[in-house]
Amino acid sequence: MRRLLLFPSLVLLLPACGGLVVFEIDEGTGGATSTTGTTAQGSTVQSGSTSQVGSTSSGNPCDALDAELLTAIDHALACSPLDPTIQCDGTVMILDTCACPIVANEDNVSEVEAARAAYDAWVAAGCGPYPCETCVVPQGGFCMPQGGGGKGRCAGILPD
């Protein structure tokens, strides 16, 4: 057996996306065992000489949180270019997956709050934010038409 460390056994705890990663090296068995688990989703993965996978969900909890966040952002940005009221004027911002501010529709109060809650849950689970190079803060916004039927999406006005 190749020794990785001089200690008889070592347990490292590392944060993972919504859970805990534990690495154990046991000199007595000649192998290494790693366990990854999440309390929120109940999934467990063990590897070494044997492998066992069990889960009460469909996989990585970040996958579900990513989908929830993107859907919530999409709903918060929804607008109607046919509506005569001013929408997406830049008075309400939410954070994208890079933690950059984006213009949301101030008329979609419950959707904006849902997007903020989804972002907070996503970050609290360790799923994000993603490392992005720069954030450009919009200086206002407008409702940009998306196809036909009066549907639109908030778009930010970027500085020169």
C-alpha cells in the first residue's frame, strides 16, 4: 500500500454542494474510502474496493437548486411590451448566477421575492455563485419583446 500520510487514519471534512464530504484513509484495510453525503437530499456515495449508491432524490441537490433558481429568475424577468405601464425600469435588481445584478420587473413582486429566496437557498447550499470575470451594473432597463404574443423579458441598459 502506498502511504499518503503518516497518520494511521485521517478524516477531512470539506463542504460540498449542500452537504459534507468525508475522506478516510485507513491503514488497516490497505484501501481508501470516501463518503459523500447530503442531509437535505439523503444521498450517499461510498467508493473504495466496493461502491454503493443510494438516494432519495434524482441526484446532486445543486442540480435541482440550479433549475429552481433559473426558473425563478426567468419569472422575475417576465414582462409584456404591450402593457402600457412602465416595466423593468431598473429600480428592482436581482442577482444572477455570478452574483451580478440584473434588472427585474418591479411589477412581479412575488416572482422577484421568489428569485431572491431561490438565490439565497442556492448559495446557502454551496452551489454558487459561479466565479465570473466582471459584473456590469445596468443603468436602468426596459421590456424587450420576445417573439410574438406580447411576451417579453427585462433587459438592462449597460453603461457606455
